[in-house]
Amino acid sequence: MASDEVPPGPDAESAAQRAADHLALALEEVGFDVGVAFPELHSRSERSGTATVLLGSVSPVVAAGLASILTDAARLGLALPPR
């Protein structure tokens, strides 16, 4: 288990649901219609008890749009904090 993972169980499921909701809101904020562009975005609990966020399949247009936004963010110096 990576140091930033939540152990399996109800806390992990709640964390995954919050992460999926946060991601959906962030995608909406940058212009995506999440229900159309990311119809499979959701959280779930695996048989092992590990919770995950599933992004699902996206169209090439959606992937290109997301890549463009991330590239622009990187160009502006935005990046994930070090772990």
C-alpha cells in the first residue's frame, strides 16, 4: 500500500466517493459536461475492500481537451505537490 492510500474499509469508500465528487466538480469548472464526457466516473469498492475512483473510457475529443488543460496548467507552473 502506498503511503497516501487509505486502508480498505468504510473510510476508504468515503474517501473515494469524495475524490470522485471533487474530480467531477473540477472537471465541470474547466468546462466539461461530466455526465456526457465522463459518464463512467464513479467510485467503487473492490472485492479486496480497496476503494477506487474509475474514470472510464472517454472519446478522443475529451482526452485531447483534458490533455490541453493539463498542459496549460503545467505551462503555468501548476503541479501536484510532492509526496
